[in-house]
Amino acid sequence: MTFNSLRWGQALTSLVLVGAQVTACSSSATKKVEPFSDAGAAGDDGSADHGGAPSAAGVSASAGSAGRAASAGSSGEGGSNAEDAGASGTGAIAGDEQGGATNSAGAHSTAGTAGLVGTTAGAGGTAGSAGTVGSAGTAGSAGTAGSAGTAGSAGAAGSGPSCAGAVSTITTAATAVHGDTLVAASVPSQSNVTYAWSVLGGGAIDGQTNKSTFAFDVGATGSEVVLQVVVTSTATACASTGVLHIPIPCQPPTLVSADGSPAAAHYVIGNDDTGQFDMTSSSNVWAAYLVGKGGTASLDGQFNHFNGSAWSRPAGAPQTVNDSAAHLLFYKVATDTAGDAVFVWTQTVDNNDYSVMVSAYRVSDGSWSTPQQVGTVFNHQTPVDLKINRATGSALIAWAGGPYNDVIAHLRSFTVSSGALGADLMLRPTTTNTDTGDMMGLSLETNDSLTGFAAWFERDSGTNLDALYALHITNGVPDTVASAYDIKPLVVGTNNYATDVFNQYSVHGVSEDREPRMIAVSANGNAAVIWSAYNGASSAANKAQLYVRRYTSGAWSPTELATAQVSSISAFDWGIDDAGNVITEVWTNGTGYDFYSGVLGSPWSTAQHLTTYNGGTTRVSVDSSSGKGLLSFRDPALGARAPLRGVFYDPTTHALSPAFTMDDPRQSGGEVAHLDVDSAGNATVLFTQIISPLPQGANSINSSLLYSTTCK
């Protein structure tokens, strides 16, 4: 997919060098020296192919000319060839062959015979000087000749891939962002060295190149930036080269909230949870977003379609899904494999009565259905939800309707091809629920065949206790038992605030700008619910708990404790795969974002801390078949507007990738992102960015633009 998105600044992170650090010395011979692991045996007398010629008693051997030290050679005879070279970092070359002192049983010398000396200097140092005459020598250790006249030791080897006094290990951002500028990189500051930086690909130099610190700009295309630095010792002329490959996880940005050719930008609401999208493939993505009516607080429902190469609205599409008199509140879209799209929303024309509406686009003939009323809701903060059967184009709509203290969950089907609405299914004939629609938080989650769950909260008028309920749906039809819908209480509150598993603090409401998850469903119909409890009256240090129940093999599991924290836990999101494994991202008051993984049948992991940030809403996406995941969060450490960050989850190692930025930290919108990740680890992300300064036509109400990107 060629979705693109804005991703800019990055935190500095020390990285392991990717690619080789190459060492070269200007005075060294051109012959390549291979590393060997074993020291050579002692050389024999100094014939032409060995070290310097032996001298008579009391006469110094003439030193060989400078040569290259061998790396740890295998056992050999006094330097007859490269494989017979001396110990690592020692030895010499005599004539055309590699030889010199060894590091096992050193060269033999007779009384008055000088130690053998290499003829050329080793790569890691200078050749040893000729030995002086001495008494009968004993076998030398580690490359040292007999003590007769102290044989000259071979030159010291260089320390690994860097020269002594020249270190080229690069430290910079863990990931890069298209279009980012003045990204910092550095190597350790050193004395008596020179620096030469370059950008080998994916970016450009931005400033000086001859210091230990360096700045570069990231290009508009490509999947990585490649940096190189050469650090050269002025004392030895030895050069150490460092090369680093910095991945660019996300593609460049594409504007979604636009229409026409050339595209005219639609400025979206800066503080609302807009940018809902649904997709069946990389060539069929529909996005729904809200825009202000002429810069007012009254909203219209806009949309766009990605066809595999560009965002482009179908020919003949209406400007908005609603009529000009309506003010939109909640807004969702769903698409099938044919490319049809269904839109549902809540609206009002008088801020007193609130309706649920539906309309659809039919790809077969390019027509749009006339908007129809599905039902009514009690107030402006009551959400609506929507899912579709990808193969048939039959959709299911969920909302909570009814008067105050009598709000009940509803379901209703809609067929794209005919535009027909099914019967209004009121899930309870009567209710003792006192929650309004915003506190019920009704959510609908299914797989591509419309098998899954509706889930919501209720508060009983008699006990004043809250509970979490779920109703299983099979192929778009709610399950029944004994002529009633099979609604199950998954957990019921107790409100003693000391040992509660569920209490009033477990209930979270929704609004237009914050719509937390109620339930997650995988492709094979597995499901998971997660909730928190706060026990302020407890004597325990950890007063907040996070609980989980899983639905696998057609049954709900017992309640699991995922984690306990000192302070309250909120703003969590999660996902489940076909194996029943769950991952979750939570926000803990005063601590920030943490990640947990729960493999089915195993204890929950300890926290992996993401960032410290007091606010925001988490998002998690999980691919059902592979278990791969993507998490998003806001990180104020990278900018005052808390840039949007992402991390990938590896289900094999349970590790998270280095974090990467998905928006411009200078214009971060502050809202949540909407995510989708597939089995190959490709992620689609939609997010808003506040545009500053505001162009003509935008104001403080509609001050953002909606963008998309793909990341991997």
C-alpha cells in the first residue's frame, strides 16, 4: 500500500553499529591479512622465507624490513605461509611469506644467537627491533623469542575494528522520519583525531562534517538513512570507519481530508476522535471524518476512499453524507470486499432530539442510498457502532436508545444492495438500567462474518451496582436462550472499595472525542474484555488492578489479574489473536503508558514502560493470524505537543520494536490514531495534525488535517 504519513523528530538512542567498522593504516602493505585463531609454532632458522638471518654468537641479527602482523595464525612453521602465521596481532612477513615470532614456544636460539625478527611491520603496530646477543635462551612465551639477547617483539595488533585512539561507533536516533531536519548524530569526542562524516543514502548533510557531532536531514523517499564517519588518528594515521543504517518505518504523508483535483483540503475538528476508517485490502480503504460547517461548531460528515494508488472520492459522490440542516456527532464507516461502503452517524437538527442515520455507496453502479433513520438516542454523547459481513455486504448497527432511566441496547441490520433496514431488535423487553447511553458505552465487535459480541455497561436501579454485559452474535444474528437474547453478565460490581474486582470506578463513559474499547474479537471469533478496578479502602500498596476475561472455544474463561499498580489505571486498549493471546496498553496515573502481554495459559508479563505522559488515549491493533501488533501513544518527551509514537509487537519474542514517530511533533494533533496491522507486519495509520499557522478557511474549531501513513 502506498499510504503515506508525516513522521518527524526522534529521541536520541545509542545504537549498536550496523555494518562494519573498517580499519586501515596508511603505511600498511596492500596484502590482505586474514584472522587466524591459533598461534604458529616456533620458526626455524632465518632462511630467505623466514625471519632475518641468524647471526653468529654475539652478533645481532639484522632486523627485517617493516611488515604486517598476522592475526592469530594457525600452527605453522616459522612463517612459511599465511596459514602458518604467528599469534594474533603479532608476527612478521619475510619476503613474500608471512612469518615471525609465535605465541607458543618462541623461536629457539642457541647461545649467542639473536631472536628472530620479522621483516615487515604488523598491521597492528611496528616491527620489533633486532635482538641483542645473550646467553642461551629458553623458549619464549606468547610470541617472545628466547631470552638470548631478548628477541624483538612483534608490533601490537589494532584493537578490533577501530584503531587505537580512533573510535567510530555512531550514536543517533533509533529510527528516522521522512522530512525531518537537523537530526543529531555523534561519535565519542577524542583527542588527536580527525572526523569525516557523510550520508551514503536516504538523506543529506546539514552542517559541518569535521566534528564529533553531526546533523543530517532525512529525505522524502526511501526506507533507511545510511550514515558514515571516518575517524583518523593523527598520531598513527590509522583510520576507523563506522557505518550505520537507520530504518525509516513509515512512508511519507498523504492527505486524506481533501477533495477534488487539485485536492482542496478539508479542515477537521482538532479535538475530536475523528478519522475512523475501515479496510479490506491495500486497495480498498474508506475513511470517515468530521468537518466544521463554515468554521462553526456544527459538523458535517465527510469521507474519502483509497483505491490502491491514491485517495479519491467516487465520481458523483455527495459532498457530505448528511443534509445541510443536520449536525453530526458520532460517525462510523464499514466496507465489504466489493468496495461498498456503509456510513452510520448520530445527528440532531435542534439539539433536543437525536437520531441514528445510515447511508451507503454501491460500487456496482456508483449510486448512493438516501439517508434513513435507524433509531433514536437519548443525548448527544450516545455512541453508534457498525460492522459488516465482508462477503455479503450485510451490515449490523448498534446503539443505545430510550428515555432517561430506561435506555436499552439495540441492533438492526442493513443490506447494502437493496438499502433495506431489518427489524429494530431491542435486546431487553424492559430494563432496570439507570445508565444513559454515554455511560453504557455500547460497542459492537465482530469478525468478517459478523460473528462476535455487543458489549456494554449497566447500573441496576435496585442495587445501584454496575455490571459489564455481553451478547454473542453469530453471522449477524444475536444468540438467544429460552426465547430471550442470551445476554451474559461478565462481571458484577460490589462497591466495598477494598477487595472489589469491579466497582463504579470500572465504568468509563464515552464522548465524541474519546471512545474507549469495550471488547476485542479475533478472526476466528475469540474475544477478550479488560477492565480496571480501584480499591481506595484497601490496605495494600497497589490499590488499582487490571482484569481480563477471554472467550475461546465457545466459552468465557475465569477472571485473570493482569497487573496491579499503586494508582488508578485507565485509558487502556487491547487486542486478541486466533490463539487466544492478548496484548494491552494501559495508562497509569502518574506513571504513563505501559505494555503487557498475556499468552494464553501463561502468567501475564511484567510491564514494559513506553513513556511518561499524563493524558491521551491508547490504541492497539492485533493481526489475528500472526499475533503481530501495533501500539500507539503520545510522548511529550519529544515535543510540547506530545508527538504520536508507534511500536511493533513481536509475538515470538514478546518484544517491542524501537519507537518511531508518526506525525510532525511541531504540529501534533493530540488526538488518538486509528490503526490496522496485517500478518506481514504492515500497518495503516490515520491521524490528525493541527496546522499552524492556520490558513484561510480554517479556525480554532476546524484547525487540523487528516493524514494517513503505512509503517513496517
